[in-house]
Amino acid sequence: MNVASATTTTENNAGALDVVARLSDYWLLAKPRIAVMAMFTVAIGYALGFQQTTGGAFQIAALANACFGIFCVAVSCSFLNQWLEQDVDRRMNRTCQRPLAARRVSSGEVLAIGVAAAVLGIAWLVTQVNLLTGLVSVTALLSYVALYTPLKRVSFLCTQIGALAGALPPVLGWCAAGAQLDSGALALFLLLFCWQFPHFLAIATIYRADYEHAGLKMLPVMPGGISCAGLVSVAYAAALLPVSFLAYGCGVGGYVYLSLVLLGGLAYLAASVRFWLCDSVVRARQLVLCSLIYLPVVLVGMVVDQFCIIR
């Protein structure tokens, strides 16, 4: 009796561990760091759009409602991206231990969850938030999964397509707050669009060997591509300065934001120039760090201006 009881307990513990391990794998498939960054920009876009349209008391419940639907779409993007790239992930040191690449979860399982998350997220946004947010989320999903992901095997222009999808989270938040696709939404979109190029080209330089081994056509992998990646980074960091002033011009950002984008933009440009002049992994990591500091600081500056009325 004691032996049977011990066996049952062991089996139950093993089953519980299996469930925990599977849930952990699902969490990894959702790319939590990217999801957290996306939800942060969604929340910023929502706060700015809410203040522009309605003002008054901030509605946390409405933001949570919008974030749930957008998070489901983001999860779908991650699952479907890894389903399409499972063979590529197995060839890269950086990604070979991902749950699907390591075969800890099945391909059909990932596809099913990815499709289900997309359907749930889009349906939720259309019925519980508004139609415009649902349509923009469909655009983000298709551009990332159907265009950017397969294009990575074909052309270095995949970065441009990926930047389109990557610039949409704050626009989704903006639309979820009831704002329209106006100059404010365009300012947020262009800010995120230009910011991404130095950030992602530096990352692609750091993992250049992995991308080359996997057959991905990222710019740093191409002949002379590392130097070109540095030059493109400088070009977009320079373009980010005038682009970032658009938010101030259309009333989304005030004096706090303006000072932050000026100082932060010059620092980002300087880091990009250093990366271009010496395309080492150390300089690439410094540029990535600068990019990760720049974006949240600038976006928080926007919110401070809107809610503290510092103009």
C-alpha cells in the first residue's frame, strides 16, 4: 500500500512538472521580452491617444481590455514566426534551444496556438475595443508573419518590412483609446520606425555568424554589409532627429519630450556613428544599449507632457 501510494505521488509530481515545463515553453515561445516592450509602447500610445481624444480620468480597465487583445495578436506573431522558422532556428546557436527548435513542443501544437491566438485577439479587439484597432492589428500580423518572416531568407530589405510591423504597437494603443489615424498616430509610427534600424542592425551585426549559417539575408551578412549597416544606422539615427520633432509639432509631445528627444537623439546618433566607424561587436552592443535607453525615456517624456501639461 505504501509502495503504491509512493508511486502515485511520484507520478502526480512528474505530471505537475510536465505541466509547468510545458507552460514555461509556451511562455518562451511568446518571446516575453519583446511582448513586454510591445505592451509598454501600446500603453504609451493608449495614454497619449486617450488624452488627445477624451481626457478626464484615465481608464485602467479599458487599457487592460485593449492590451489583452493586442497581447494575443503579439503572441500569435511570435508563435507563427517560430513555426515558419523552426528549421532556421535549429541552425543558429542563439535560437537552437527554443522550444520548437529543440522539439520540446510539436509543430502542429505551435501552429494551432498561433492561429487560435490570432483569431481570439483580433475578434476581441473588434468586438470589445473598436474596428480600427482590429484592422491595424491584422496589418501588423500579416506584415510580420506573411511578409517579414519569409523575406528574411530572400532579401536584406526584410528589415524595412519588419520595421513597419514593429512601429505599429503604439499606433494600436492610440487607436484603442478611440483616436483616429491622424498626425499624432503618424508621429508615433515614424518615431518607432526610424528608431528600429540602428537597434536591429546592431543586433544583426552581433549575431552575424548565426544569420549567415542559417542562410538569412540580413544586411550585415551581405558582402560589405557590416559597413553598410553602420552607414544605414547613421542615416536613420540622423533622420530620427527631425522625425521626433513631429510629435511636438502636432501636440503629442511638449517641452519635456522635446528636450529628451534632442539630447537622446544626439546620443543615439553619436552611438550610431561610433558603430559605423568601428563595426565591432562591442560598439554594436553599446548601440543596442543606447537604443534601449532612448525609447522608454522619450516615450515616458511624452506622457509626462500630456498629463502634467508641461508646454
